[in-house]
Amino acid sequence: MNFQQLRIIRETVRQHFNLTEVANALFTSQSGVSKHIKDLEDELGVELFVRRGKRLLGLTEPGKELVLIVERMLLDAKNIKRLAEQFSQRDEGKLTIATTHTQARYALPRVVTRFKQAFPKVHLELHQVSPAEIVDMLQSGDADIGIATESLEGQADIASFPFYTWNHAVVVPREHPLNTVKPLTLEAVAEYPLITYHEGYTGRATIDNTFQRAGLSPDIVMSALDADVIKTYVELGLGIGIIASMAYNAEKDDALRLLESSHLFEENTTRIAVRRGHYLRGFGFAFIEYCSAALTAAVIRPAITPGRDVEE
Amino acid sequence: MNFQQLRIIRETVRQHFNLTEVANALFTSQSGVSKHIKDLEDELGVELFVRRGKRLLGLTEPGKELVLIVERMLLDAKNIKRLAEQFSQRDEGKLTIATTHTQARYALPRVVTRFKQAFPKVHLELHQVSPAEIVDMLQSGDADIGIATESLEGQADIASFPFYTWNHAVVVPREHPLNTVKPLTLEAVAEYPLITYHEGYTGRATIDNTFQRAGLSPDIVMSALDADVIKTYVELGLGIGIIASMAYNAEKDDALRLLESSHLFEENTTRIAVRRGHYLRGFGFAFIEYCSAALTAAVIRPAITPGRDVEE
DNA sequence: GATGCTTACGATACCCGTAAAGATA
DNA sequence: TATCTTTACGGGTATCGTAAGCATC
């Protein structure tokens, strides 16, 4: 058993059992891939893959269990490398953040600014993806830290921590009947065509729940991934918008008005997530602490360090 | 990085940084050991060992952290092998139990009998060692299951479960003044020279606590590792004994009398322990269930499977 | 002087990639 | 037929063990 075999097993699952793709992904020959799989199966005395003739179709029962362990081992192998870098180049390296447009645009700028000042030699990669992809990136090890309002809770292998809370708010064109409705009501809002976030983005679920609980079915005429797009179409008069309130800038969004809406929608909590068992560099802990001063390494580390849980 | 290097790192710590011993333990040459260490340090760009000249003295800071990860990886490597065996030879293999004399002699016979009947092809190894050594064997992977009354609780990396509870009791020669003291009191017991278990064995701590709380300092004239030895010397008249009550057999121990003592000493709980992250074979779960019907695989597995703990 | 670590060097085994053959869709 | 996997084979490399050299105790 060697690491190349383990990498091949993992990659075979990721590439949906196409060994040619596996070879490409790992920059090696497919004959070698084929042989490595065979060798490992021989050594273990178990078939790991379900085959029809020569084609691989999926994992056998032992294969499934084995992949779980293999993933953990390769995660640890990567941890060793990060651990070594942590000591050989304390404040150098790469930090990969997976986050959504909303966070990248409105919550993280101050954090990133401070971080770059403190760690000028660290290459910061901000990946702007969907919440579901954030989870994927954390699980595959492609991202060190994930930040989003959705999807991060309820994953057993991912630890998440509250970053900050915020509310949705209604934006309307400068001249709009709703400007005079005070206090604003859900019923009033639901009478106009709505533009808001895609499903799965930036608290969209919260918005849907709010209307549903009120027995309203608003006409959502358009959905977008980010507030900038939403605001653009609200300005064009296609409807009124529901966006995260921090996405409104009184000066720059002069053509729009943000209506006081905190009584209408429930609070959202944006969370910071790290895969359990992922070795975080010192500057990774620093980044999280810059997000929220309460989230020190002393808080984060126990939650992501394996083999440290309590009794029974 | 390869597995041989990882094995060498682990073994170097175990062999107290004597590379010659490491080579012997791993059945390889010490030149290879030396080179592997150097190669890994070069690859990682970090010194893992503290050196004085050519001698290795200990682990550096990164070395300490690395060893933790390495241990986990090698544990997983072994888990893969056990997992494969589980499927290739479902009811064959080896099960290693580390336990104390008392358990091996009085609690386990019925379990072992039943186990051998159900799994005739499994080679059962009963290692009779001290409680502290049980912990070592579990941690090093040399034992699959540990059973003892002492030492198994409070280890973060070991999960333990209650097996059964029992009491200490006083044994005296057939003709002895204490036979007529009813109910028996601690004060009466403390007036005679005592023979009982060594410290760290079979609830000795419980016995000491009991006397101390009563303000008594009995004269323990002799201590032994097991009840058979204790009973022998009680028979010879060297003192009265305090043993686990299940170690008394009315027929075979005809020369002795067991005095009702359950009101004197607090209950002891013998526990079954498995290292967290250790892959237990199907027959391993069966063995535990034969010990106590409440300890099914459904109970044990979640407690020893990593990466399955709850949120935050 | 005995023990222990490193370096040098030759033999071996392993790993990789090319190429050809066979299987599947 | 095009795609994919397996098997065969040769070249290259890494690993291992012996032996010699050197440091530590």
C-alpha cells in the first residue's frame, strides 16, 4: 500500500470511475492507474470496485468503507505538509477562502484589508462560489475556510461558528408607493413583483419561509446571485428588491431607497466553517479572529482537532 | 513521503530515539532509517528531531505535532487492513484482548467459551497485563479490546463502556474470630493484618479510599496481583484477605469463608475499552456483546468511529 | 573503546509510461 | 468504430543493505 494507490482510489471515485480521467487528473498514465488498483485489491484480498466486464461502475461494500478511511489519510497527509509549512515559513503560504458574493463584497473587505496588512506574504485566494460548493471545497480540502449564510450547518464533518447576524431589507426605486407605508408590512410588499436572491443563496430560504408563514405567495419575477444585479433591475423598475441590508449604500445607491424591514424578516447568521481534521495554519486562525474577535484559535482549534472529544 | 518513513518516525519515538533499535524493530538497516528521516525532513523543510551532534535526543515542536498525525495515519493504515480482512475472511482472523488476571480468571471464561463456539476460526489472544499496560496496548494498536476495572476512564483517546459491577469482600480462614462479627464492620476488619491486591489492580484504590474515609489505617502486610495468591496466604494464616467477591468459590475454597461485606466497600465497575478510531472486526463487536448484551455494535461503533461527532 | 549516526555504493525491486491487445458501448 | 481497460515490456528511479568513516559517550 502506498500513497499513490490511495490517491488513485480517491480520484477514481471523484472521476466517477473513469480511469482515463483519473490518470489525467493525477498526471500519470492510465495503465499505471489500472495496475495500482489491481495491486491494492490483490494486497487487500478484496474487490474494491464493482465491475461489468472491464468497466468500473462503482464501489463495493468494502470499497465504500475503505474510501472513508482513505479520505481521512490523505487529509492527514496534506495536514502534515501544512504543518511543516507552518514551521518552515511561519507567515508565508496560501490561504483559500470559499465564500459567496455577498460576503466577499460586503463583509470581508475590512477583514481582508487587515489580514493583508498583517500577513503581506500570504497569498489569499478568495473563491466566490455557491454555498453548496463551499461545502464541497471544504470537504475536498480545496478551501481552508468557508464563509456563508447557508448550507454550513448540519454537516457532521464541518465545524461552523457564527460570524455576524444581519437582516434582509426591501429596496425600492426612489419614487415608489411603498416609501410612504410605515410601518412596512409583508402584505404590502407582496403586492409588488419581487426581485431577490436565487434559492440557496444569502438567506433566500429565510425569505421564502417568512412569506409562507404569513400565508402569502409573492410573485418573484426574477432572482439573482448577488445584490448588485438585484439593485440594477430594481432601478430599471422591474420590481422591488429584497436584499441583505448591508448591500445598500446610501451614497452609491442614490436612485434607490432602503426601507426599514427588520421587523419583517428573521435574522440571518453568516457562519465561518472549517472541515474537522483540517490543519489550519496560524494565519488561518488569524483570519477567522479578524472576522470576529470572539473566534480565537483557542475556540476554533478544539472543534476541528480530531481525537480530542469527551468521554463516551 | 511514504509509509516506511512514517513508520520510522513513529518507531523512533517508541525506541527513545535510538535509530539502531528502530532498524531492528522494523527489520531493516539503520542506514536506511537514517536516510529516511533525513529525506522526510528535507521534503518537509523542517527538523523533526532535536540533535546533539549526530545523536537524536527528542522531538522538536513541529516533530511533536507531526507525530500525532503520523500515529493517526498509521492507525488508519492498519484499519484498512483489518477492514479488508473483515470482508475477505469474515469470521477468521485474530482478536487480541488485554485484561487483568481477575477478569481473565473470573469474568471472561463464559464469554470466551461462547465466543470460541461462535467463531471457531478466530484466534483469540488473551494478554494478561496491568491496567496501565492495557492502555498502552490499546493506544499502540497491539490490542483490540481492553478489559479492566482501573485506568480505562479519563483517557481522551479511549472509549470505555461498563461491563459489570462487583464488590470486594473479606475472606478469612474457616476458623476465625471475624466469622461471628455480624454485621461486619470496617473497624473489626482493620484490626487484623490484611492481604489484598497491589496498587493499581482490581479496585485497590477503592479499598484504600474506604479505609481512609473511615479514618482507619489498616496494616496491609502483603499485596498480590491476583486473588489466587491472596487466598493462598490467607489459608496459611498470614492475615485476612480482601478480594473481589467473584474470586471466591465455596467448593474449591473450602478452607476459607467469604464474609458478607457488600455494605463495607463501594461498588466497582469493570469496563470494556477500545481505542477511538480503531477499526473493530465484526467478531470484535460480537465479543463485547457477549460480555454485556447492552453493548451492541450500534452502541459501540459511534463511540469509536472518528468524524462522527456532533455540531460545534 | 563501544555504541550510534552518516555517507558512499552496488544490487534489487518497484514504479512509470509506451505500445499493443482485448472488451465494452 | 470510438472509448476504455488490461496486459506486456523496457527504462528509469528509489529503496535497501553492506561497508566504511566519523561523532558521541
